[in-house]
Amino acid sequence: MSGHNKWSTIKYKKGKADAARAKVFTQISKEIFVAVRQSGADPNANFRLRLCIQKAKAANMPMDNVNRAIQKAAGNLEGVAYDEIVYEGYGAGGVAIMVELLTDNRNRVASDIRYLFSRNNGNLGETGCVSYMFERKGRLTVAAEGVDPDELMLAALDAGAEDVIPDDEQIEIITAPDELEAVKNAVEDNRRGYGPEGVDPARQAGGLRRYPERIQQRRYPGRADREAGYLSSISC
């Protein structure tokens, strides 16, 4: 009986680990699909695709899977076609939210997103209602342990970084999208070949903004002079 229970435990843990790994592989495959659709299937000319391949290697994703995803995105193999969609809306308290996602079923995901917004006291908005509050940026994260933040900051800024935000656990570097690769290479040189833990294109919120008076009165009647009239922008 003990042996049976032990095998059941091993099988359960293995199944759980396999499911988690499959989820990661699927996410990376979707990112590869979008990268190829945007800038082509040549990694040498497509920085975003190179990032996806590096992420796949870090997750121990087989190169056969990577090459198959690239070929499918390029149209050389049959497979599921993913669309990149952006939804905009407001969360509880008037927080601006942008949701960027990949899907193979636009109709299904539209109803799901609408349900999630309404369930959490939010409202799904029209295209462009909050996008003006966000800017496209490149974001890198570096573990703070064993790193001289001053040297890293100088190297990143010299390479074109816009901001370096040190923390106790990690250092966040913000760049323009076009400078992401150059700053990544500078960080690797500064860390003697060890790259950053995270390298991603991202949208950065514009910070706290104030609603126009007419919008405050409509959304927060009687509370125009309170903090509810301010809007925090976040990206999902």
C-alpha cells in the first residue's frame, strides 16, 4: 500500500509539472507567432523573435517546438492562427486598464473579457479610451544581488536607457523600444555575460491624471473634489 501511495504521489507531481511546462511552452509559442508576424521569421533581423528564442531556451523548450512555431507563423506549416487583440477599460475606482492578449477565437475572448470587467466592478471601454495614457517602452529586470547599482546604472544610461529604478531585490531598467537590444547588450557586458532576468516590450502608464470636470461629475457625482477624481494608469 505504501508503494502504491508513493507512486500515486509521484504521478500526481509529474502530471502537475508537465501541465505547468506545457502552459509555458504554449505561451512562448504564441509570443513567437506574434514576433514572426510582425517582423519576419529571421531571428537575425527580428530582435523580438530572438528574445522569444532565448526565453524558450531558458524554459528548456525543445528547439523542434521552437522551429515548428516559427514555421507555422510564417505560413509554411498548417496550425492555429493567433490574433493579437487589445482591450481597454476602467477598473474599480476609475483605474485605467489595457489588456493585450493572443487568441484563436475573437468572439469567445470578447465575452470573457467583458465578463471579467463587469465581475470586478469595471467597465469595458471603446478603442482609444485609455491608450493615450500609456507609452510603449522596453523593460529589463536584473537581480540586485551581487550587482553594483551605480555601475549598472551608468552602463544602462550610456547605452540609451531612459530610467533605472533600483530596489532591494531587483533593478528595473526602462528604455525606448528601439533601444532595448542595445541596453540589453550593455547590461550583459556589465555583468560579464550574464543577461537580465527579464527583457520585455511593455506599456508604461503615464502616472496619476485628473479627470476633466464633466467626466468627474458623471463618474463620481458629488465627489469631484475627492481622490476618486484621480486616475491611476496600469498595464495588464
